[in-house]
Amino acid sequence: MRQLLPGAEPFTHDGSPTGVLLCHGFTGSPHSLRPWAEHLAARGHTVSLPLLPGHGTRWQDLQRTGWQDWYATVDRELRELSRRCERVFVCGMSMGGALALRLAARHGSAVSGLALVNPAITFPRLQGYALPVVRHLMPSTRGLISDIAKEGVEESGYERVPLHAAYSVRALFALVRGELAQVTQPLLLMHSRVDHVVPPSDSAAVLAAVSSADVTEHVLEASYHVATLDHDAERIFQETDAFITRLATRKTAP
């Protein structure tokens, strides 16, 4: 097995009958969500933060994978958590938010709620038009990682974006946009005021298109895209735990 980047290892914790699945972003790794996962584990929840195929090693490995591989991993983890837990919540950041939304759309009541940070559901228009051709002419472009306002914090991920994989991301986003109306679960959506990777309009589009009746939105004023490693990280963790606790208590009340 190829050596992993620092912090890219998957994370699991066995806890209460409340399960939480966390989905990391494109070209990133579990490193960006590990503090979120560890906080939820410390609160007693059963937690799974998998490493998506092609991630956490070198960008060339990602070039040989696509959205079906990434989705299959989180789908499998959701099914495993559902087997062991009474209820399961799904968290996601960036592309991980798109994966989480697709899980909610397809699995219905097996997902008790969604907590999303800067979810991505669109692809830059100009680059998207060029991708079908450009991906055959050049293997990669500059990376997307470490969009963080906090000084001295770096995200563990790829410094290059493989274009075949990026083309697959574009297809995933189009698919998810078409499924948003099928998302009915309670939704906690937290997005940064300033994000150099995913435009805030993506979060607005999610809020406008889902069918969820229970929706909570928080604007993160002090963080960029990787908000789970940024100034608002603690707020994200606390809001997520409060959201899960409220819904888990409501579900089990007589």
C-alpha cells in the first residue's frame, strides 16, 4: 500500500447508538475533518471518517478514480453505520457535502440529518466548458487545498488537481443538483462569508432546492473554505453536536 500523507488516515470511533459519517472534499483527506470527527467522538457518538479512493497519497492516484468510487465508499460506510446504530447523521465539507446530499436523497430515512460546511454543487463555468478537451491535453492544474484564514495552518492534500478526476467531479455536481428536491432531512448548513474555492452561491442553491422543513443556516465570518481547520472550527463542532443531540433526543422521546 502506498504511503499516506500526514494525517490522511481514516478515523473511526465506537460509541453510542447515534452514528456520524463524515465525508471529506476533493483532493483533500480525513485530515481536514479529523478535529470535527474527534469532537463528535469525544461527545460519545459512533463516528466514521473514511479516506476516499485516490486521496491521501499522490494526485496521480486520484486521476484513476471517479465519483462512483468516492460515492461507493461513503455509501458503504453509511450502510455499515446503519447496521450498528439506531440513527445516522451525515456531515460533509466541499465535495463531501455533495456526497452527503446524494446519500440523503437516495437513502431517505436512513439519514437522520445533514451537517454541511461550504458544500460544493457547481463547477466553475469556464473551466467546465474546457475540461472535456483539456483533460486529454494536460494531466493536472494547480491545487485547491489550504484555503484557510488562520495563520500557520495547512491542510494535508494534493497541490495538483488531476483533470480526469475533476471532470468526474463536474458530473457528480450535476447529478446532485438534480436530486436536491429529494433531500427532506433536517439540515444544518454552515458556510464561510469568504471562500476562495466554493462560491457562497452554492450554499444558497442548496438551501433553495432541498425539501427539508427543518433548516438551520450559519454564516462563518472568520474562516475561508477549510473552515473545520480555521477560526470558526469550534463553532462548527458545537453547532453540529447541538444539532445531532436535538434530533436524537426528539426521535427517542416518547
